[in-house]
Amino acid sequence: MEMIDAIMKWIVAPVTAFVFLLHRTQQQHTTDIAVLRATMSEQKQAHDREIKEIRDSFARVMSKLDTIEQALRK
């Protein structure tokens, strides 16, 4: 009985505590990764919208330049 008590104190309890700490750390990392993914997704969407707006603006500018060129050729 004394041997089982010693094994529980010096082997099982520390291993259990270590596994519990690993589990908590892993859960925190999972949460951090989920937050980073959500943030990255929002930033990507914002970037894509900005690029689309720039393309549209550039197309409008080029269209206006074409009309000015056509007017000057007349």
C-alpha cells in the first residue's frame, strides 16, 4: 500500500498535472488561432474591397481619358 501511495504522489499526480497544463495551453492556442484567422479573414476582405474600388476608379479615369481623347481628335 505504501508503494502505491508513493507512485501516486511522485508519478501519477505530476504527470496528471503536466497533462492538464498541456491541455490548458493547447486550448489557449486554439482560441488564439481562431481569433487570428478571423482577423486575417476580415483584413483580406477589406483589402479585396479596396483593390476592387481602386480598379473601378482606374477604369472610370481611363474611360474619361478616352472620351477626352476622342473629343480632341474631332
